[in-house]
Amino acid sequence: MSKPTSTATAKAPAPRKTGFLYNQRYAPYVFTLPFVLTFLVFFTYPVISTIQMSFQEVLPGATKYIGFKNYENLFNKHYYRAIYNSLIYTVLTLVVLIPLPLLFAVMLNSSKLPFKNFFRSTFFIPALVSIVVAGTIFRLMLGQSEGAIVNQIIGLFGFEPQKWLADARLGMLALVLMATWRWLGVNIIYFLSGLQSIPNDIYESASIDGATTWQKFMKITVPLLKPVTIYVLTISIFGGLSMFIESFMLWSGNRSPKDMGLTMVGYIYQQGFEQNNMGFGSAIGLSLLGFTLVLNLIQLKVFGLFKKED
């Protein structure tokens, strides 16, 4: 008996797509091309131009090479003050905006805390406010008159009215308070995302072994949040050293008393745009870039990011 023959015909394979975009050799370069072009146009080219201008005296319609004169002129009291203010501001914001958001994130991640979504939204709302608006509000709140809101509040506790924006220490405190108010919620979100990626089984196992809440925080939470902490630390260092608008708005310009609010970016703006000295401003900008790279490389080295895994 002969076997029945199948009347169904096999489906023909779909034609293989060919072309430049479907070539396995060139496809990766096509997909990375937008990033490469963006990097070259918006970072590499400006940096190269800035390096070139730092060796020039740039005047409207004319440029002249002057060698290292711009770098020699860096070492003055205004430059030292700008470095000091930027570094102090960065350190103080790190001291506040690393541990405080971490503690709040742990609290907001707890299942025992009621109204968690409300608190998360409340902490994050300041980040949506324009820094220009925030700076103006803080300037009005920290006015030197007795009628200023902050002076009224401290007056209730028996303290004398303060000239917040005329004293270097109080002015720095005002900048740190503004940074805390604005960026606390953002850092809380970062830490919350890291906390939610930690399996609960680890905490349950630690509880069975008799670990206290503090021990679980120090031995589990902090080590497992190391990647998030490094990220927050890196962007906080960059944000601290690049701060400008906050100071500009708080003192209604870039001319704070005795340069108490002058930052590195403020000094670049002052020399490059206000005094039309783009060559000197470029030299300041490159020194700021160097500071930022060195500080971030140091903190990455301290956290062991460059160590080879066994």
C-alpha cells in the first residue's frame, strides 16, 4: 500500500532583508551614530574651541594669541574666592544631600509608613519649581529687614534679625538650604529606586538571625546601595561645582558683597560675558573642568570602581 502524499505545500521562507541598515557589520555603527555626532558637536567641539580661546585675547571681531597669559592671570583673589566658595558649597551639599535623602528613602520604603505616596510627591515638588522663581522667593524670605519671613520666624524664638545675604557664613547657609529644599526629593527618588531592587528575602533572613534594624541598615542597605550612592555623589559633585543661578538670583546679580556668593561658573560669566574677556573666561572654564574631573576620579577611586573583580 502506497503512502498518501501530502497535498499541503511547504510555506516559502520569508525573503531575507538586505541593505545597509540590516547589515550586521554596519548596524551597530548606525545605531550609535546619533550619540557620537551629539558628543562631537555639543562636547568635543566646544572643548576644543575653549582650549584654543584660552590661549587668545578674544575681542569683538579680532583675536590674538597671547600664550599662557590667561592662565597666569588666574591666580588672583577673586579666583581663589570662587574656588573656595564652590568647594565649600559642594562639600556642604554632599554632607546634607547624601545621608538625609538616604534616611528619608528608607522611611518612605517602609510598609509601616502611612501616606507614602503623599510624602513622595511632597518631597519631589520643589524640583519642579524653576530655580529663578525659587531664588527670588528665598531672597525675599531672607531679607535683611525685620519684616522678612525668616527673621520673623527666628524672632519668635528670641533671636535677633540677621543680615542673611550680607554675611559670608549666613549666605552660604542660605545657598545650602536652597539646594536642600530643591534637590532633596530628587535624591530620595534615586535611593528609593535602589531600595526597591533589594530583595526582601535578605532582610527576612537577617531578621531570623537576630539582626537589629540598625545592623540591617549598615550591613545590607548601605552596601547594596553603593552603585546608587556613587551615582548620586558624582552628579552632586558636578552640580555643586557648576552652581551659578542660585547665587545669581539670591544676590540679584553676580556682584555679591565681598564675593561671598561668587562661584567658579559665576566668575566665568563675570569675566567672559560681563567684561567681554572670553579668553580669560575660557581659561577659568578649563580649570573648572579639571577640578571636576579630578574630584570625581578621586571619589570613584575611593569607592573602588576601578578595581578588577576576581
